[in-house]
Amino acid sequence: MDPIDGTTNFIQGYHNSCVSIGLARNGRIEYGVVFNPYDGELYAAQRGRGATLNGAPIRCQDHALDHSLLIFGSALYYRELVPLTLELFNAAFPLVQDIRRFGSAALDLCYLAAGKAGVFFEARLCPWDYAAGSLIAEEAGCAVTQLDGAPLDFSSKCSVLAGSPTAYRELLKRFRKLTEAK
């Protein structure tokens, strides 16, 4: 549970934060709920039953990377990851339609699920930041993994790469080339 995902946004009065609750069973997220009180949006999912926004089914938009809005995260309290984040940003920037940074990973994943964006990445997040949103995104048809394509780890901090199937595959391929070259 994350009572305020997007804490800095909340403190600054920037209305892009939410309440995020995920329920795990045997290391898998089974239920996820994300509530954006500013827009009255309630995103929800149960494993195997799809995702909804205010009770209506939602589905991601499957576009190629060049027709996708990329959302990324950049938690500055992980200063050692700033160079990697900027390198990934620079690799993705020429490939996408445009880029945004909103500051709430749970909402970012829900925006993918609702078709408002095409792909998302962040170099490190705590499980409470991505648990609920990752299930909502998956149930809406998105691919959700770590940056290297490995499954998410709900027991510790990890990276997150998520998106519509086509945009996700394209960006994963690009990120793998980038990290293999090091």
C-alpha cells in the first residue's frame, strides 16, 4: 500500500498523486486499485478479469514506439541511477512521439492501461510504487517487466519497463542493446 504515490507532487500542490493498493498472494499481485482523487479516477484490476477505470473496461492502445507517448520516472533519491536514467532517456527520445514525466509511477502505469500513453520506464522503484499499477497495466494488455525483461520482483526494489506490446518490445530491444554495449 502506498497512501500517497507521488509524494513530492502532493507536497508541492501538483495534482498528480494517488492512493495505490495491491494485494499479493504467493509473490503475485492478485488485486490492484489506484485512486486519483483529483480527477475522480478509480483504476482497478483482478488477475484474469481485466482492468477498469471507474467501472468501465480499459485496454491499452497498441502503437509502434514512434506513435507512443513515453512516460519516465527519475527518483532523485537514487542519485547513483541518474546517469542511467538520462542515458535511457536519451536513447528513447528520438524514437517516441513525445515524452512526459509526471511523478507517480502508479498513475503512470494506469495511464498506459487506459491508452493515454504507450510506454513507461524507471530505473528503480519500491514494490508499493508499482504493485497495483503493474497488475492494472497487465490486465489492460500491457507488457510489464524490469528493464532487462526479467519479471518484476515484488519483494524488493527493482526497475520497471511497461508498455503496449509493440512499443514495449521496441524499447526493450533498444535498452538491451544499450546495456549490452557496456
